[in-house]
Amino acid sequence: MPAVVIHALAQADAALAAAGPRGVLLLSAHGAGAFAGHRWFVTMVAEARRRHPAVACAAALDCADAAGSALAAVRAGVGIIVLDGACPAFAAVAAAAAEVGAHILPSRPVAFDLGQTDLRRRDDRAALADWLAMEAPHAWATPPPS
């Protein structure tokens, strides 16, 4: 499942609208879980899913090396969290996540960053579509459940 970095609801909508049958992994900005918390991301992804109910979608919140933010996200029900594998508390957070069926990734998947695009431009929309149609280099053939 290809990954797309989203920063706003309009970007999540665009990614889901262009996703196709393989779906898409909506990935937060690097460290967003640490500086913005998990609530905005969970709310944004839920609204995007509501608008595109037929599209396969997983979502991953990047917490950089902020173990406390990652643990709060686990407790809030975030299903996929990126936490730097070098974080001293990685094993403890991963164990807590495993208890509730969440997944902790030790690094960010390769992703197309919509923060670097203007979705009003045809070329940028085409680049997104090309990324979503590509066979590689995506992180997962099938993602963990979100």
C-alpha cells in the first residue's frame, strides 16, 4: 500500500480520491504526533474516511522520538505509529502497542509528501496518481490494520 504524507484534510481527500484499488497509507508529517498530538490526526483521518468509505485506507502517526506522545497515541487507539527505533523507550512502547493490537514502525515508510505539492496544478495531481500507481518502492504489500 503506497504511503502519502498529509498535512491537511484537503490532502487526505486528494490521496483517497486518487488511491485506486490498492488504497493508501495516510502518513502524518515527521514528528507531528509530538508537536501537534494525536487528536487532530485521528479526527482528520476519520473525516477523510467518512468522505471516501469505499477506499482502503490505513493511517500512521509519526511521533519521531517522543515516546510519551507515541504512548498517548496508542492509548487513544491510533493503530499505526512511527517511533524512532533508536528511542530508548521503543521496546516499552512497542510492547504496550502490541497489547492493544497497534503497530509501531521504527522508521517512516517511503512516502509522497503532499506538503511539497499544489493540488490545484494538474502536474502535481498527476505526480500523486503516478506515485499511487507505482509498484515500488512502497513499504508494505499489505499494511497492518489501522
